[in-house]
Amino acid sequence: MWYGWEESSGPVHSTDPTDANINPVRAVTMCGKKVNRYGAWRLSQSQPAKVECDLGYNTPTPPPPPHSPSTAHSDTPNQTQGLPAVRAVAVSAGNDYSLAALGDGTVWRWGGGYTNGGASTPIQISGLSNVVALAGYKLALDSSGRVWDISGTSPAAISGLPRIVKISQGSDHFLALDTSGNVWAWGFNTYGQLGNGATSATYQAVPTKVIVSSRSNAAINNVAGIAAGNSFSVAVKSDGTAWAWGAGASGQIGNGLTKNQSLPQKVNVLTTATDVFTSGSTAAVLLGDGTLMTWGSNYEGLLGNNGAVTLSSSPVAVTMPPGMTFASMSSTSDSASFFLALGSDGSVWGWGGNPWGNIGDGSENNIYKTPVRSLMSGVPIPSRC
């Protein structure tokens, strides 16, 4: 089963009428979890054949009964019907679509727009098998390490990539991490977000390696995590450092400047980063001690430190709830303005914009500048990816 909530024109998908035709949105997998612009989901670790929300109805109280498709938004979970009784391995959602990859390797879509037409109940995407990860409305990764474009009438393999282990979709570009720790990028490169030492307003369909030097063409290496944001990219290396490139006007590069960068730049002060996430023009890293640091835009309080500044070009500490550390976190879509994090006790916390109840604390139409606890608790702590 799958549960979802927020603005919807069918079960478990979100619609923002103000930007549905401006920026495609994405959701990325972090240890089997997905977050979209207005809501979040996790894979149930205790029940086979279930996908449940990160927020709500994970208590001894059973979830509500199935219901008919509705166009009303909801800040409580609603069960989606029509999916096979097979354990889900990945989910993805955005402005007006939802996707689920099941344990039998199939992929199902519902919602509208970006995923090849609208559907109020799940429809299988033919031509895919052994899918293990999804990124936004466009990318799927199969168990052999092949990446697929699933946005058209039929899936098409992305050529020019080696075996891939992680994928991420940004506002206008894509990232893939290979088994050797190198990063590949394709899409638009207006601000240098492809990390190839150049900029171009022309869409680049062929993936190229992200490099650290235009002179030597040496590739960035030893990368453990990737996240594509709003025309910028971030990577965490196995040595605990973070690197960023692309649009930098809001401080997204994290090197103390507000300049665009077409090559990866080392983010200031970070030495123990374990994973990386983005929300719009803001980046966040999870540190080894379970705390978080953020940089970039502070739109709707995304820096999470109760600050009044509009941006931070160097990492700042997120105000942690007393006695709490975080075990995981999830990126949100490129046009989103909120973060969600998983507490070490299984609680869920969120901050940023909360227009439709996406933080999950039972409220709407407000902004949180520091983490607040959602109504969700008892979430199993995922193993490190």
C-alpha cells in the first residue's frame, strides 16, 4: 500500500498551480525514501508490500480506509489503490505526478502532466524491469546500473554512462554517480551546473564527467553522495568534504562567495559530511555526529537556524531540537522550500515553507525557521546507503 497527502488531483500527488509549467520538479532516493514538493513518503520496513508516508499514520492506530480519488488537498495520509501487493523499493513524486518502483522491478505512475499524461489510478510503465531507484519524473535506475529516461511514451536508455549507483534530478539538469566515485552530468548548463568548466544555454543530452580542472580534465572522484538543486549541484566525498558548482548568486556554492562556478569548489568548513541534500537553492549536509549544516538561500527559513539573513554563502548550523540528533534526511524538489529530517528516535522534523501542511504538524500556511516535530513518530532508522 501507498499513502500520500497534500494538494492532489488524484491519489497521492501534488499540484502547485503557480509553477506547474515553470520548473519540473523531482524527488530523490535516500535510503529508500522520497520527498516531493508538498509531502513525503517512506518504504515500510516492517510490512511487506507497503509504502507509507513519513508523516502520519505510523502509530498503533490503523490508517483510514481506502477512498475514492479526490481533488482536495489533504494534510493527512490517504491510501492509494491499484498498486500490486508487492513491496515497493523506491518512490518519487512532484508537482502533479507520483511514481513507484516495486520489488518485482516494475514501475507505476499516476497523476498528471510530466509522466506522459494524467491518470487517477496507477498505470504500469511498460518496457522497464529490475528498477531499483527513481529520480523525479524523468529518471529510473535498474539493477544493472543503467539509467532510463521514463518521461516519454516509452523508456529510453541514457547512453554514454558507465554503471551507475545513484541518480538525481534538478530543476534543469541531471546527475549520476558511478561505481568508481565519479559524477556524470547532463542537461542545461547555463550556470555551470554540469561541472565541465564551461557554460552553455544549449541543452546537452550526452552525459559528461564532472571535472575539477579544465587544464587537466581530471574528474572529481571518491564521491559518495550527490544532489542536484535549482541549477546547481553538490557532492559529498568519502573524506567528509563537500563540493558544489553551478548557480551561486544565493550562496549555493558554500565557499564564501555569491558567484556562479563551472567547476566544483570546496565548501567551507565541512570535514565530516556523510550525505548531501537540496531544496530549491539551498543545500544541506548531514554530519557524522548527527547534526546538520546548511548554506545558500534562506527563503522561507530553509537554513533552519532562525536567522533573518536572506542567504548564507558558508555553511551554518541548523538549530537542533534539544537532545536530538538526525539519522537521515531527504531532498525535496528543486522548486520546493522545505526540508524534512529523520530523528534518531524515529521522529520526523521539518522546517521551511508550509503552505499545504507539507511539514505534517497539522498546520498550514505558515513558515518554520527551525525544525519542528511532525505528527509522525516511530519511523524505523534506515541503514546507511
